[in-house]
Amino acid sequence: MMRVALHSEIRDGAIEGYVANHARIPDDLVDTFARIGIRDWAIWRSGHRLFHLVECDDWDAAAAALRDDPADRAWQAVIGPYVELFRDADGEPGTAPLSLVWTLAAQRDA
């Protein structure tokens, strides 16, 4: 299993709607996540910035599977208006995972 972190930003004035829509995501999307190997997905918010931690079997394969998935397309139609953009590790627009800098567990294991 792998963990990846993602960073996105909420549009101005859209925090309440974004949070409300995440009270419970659609069951068909939960089923899709299970089928493509996404085991957990947590989101933290700081102001307009969102930080996602995804636990999955293979992020690249899961992301590719989501591109054509009907449940994800329906979800993006609902949640997309609240999201300004995703940023990559360098702060540029993109959905590439953030770069891991340090973990206590890795230091302990070394």
C-alpha cells in the first residue's frame, strides 16, 4: 500500500458548500474507490487550502481509472464548482502528489 498527499484550493465563497458536500460522498463513488484500490482518503482544510492523504494500492493506476469512471464524473460535476484548482509539489497547477519531505517512522527505522 502507498500513501500520497495532494493539495487543492477551494474557490472564494465556496468553503461551506465544499464541506457540506463532503459530509457523505456518493455510495457509488465509495464502491469505485474500493474497486480501484483506494483504501482511504482524508481531507484537511486550512483556509482555502485543502490537503488530501490518500491510501491506495497504486496512485497512478487509480488516477487513470478515475478519468473514465461514471461515478467520479458525476461527483466532479457536483464538487468541481467548489474547487479552484489542484497544485503539484512545486505549487504549479496539477494533480501530481506532493513530495514527501520527512517522516518520524522512516527516521526511526533508519
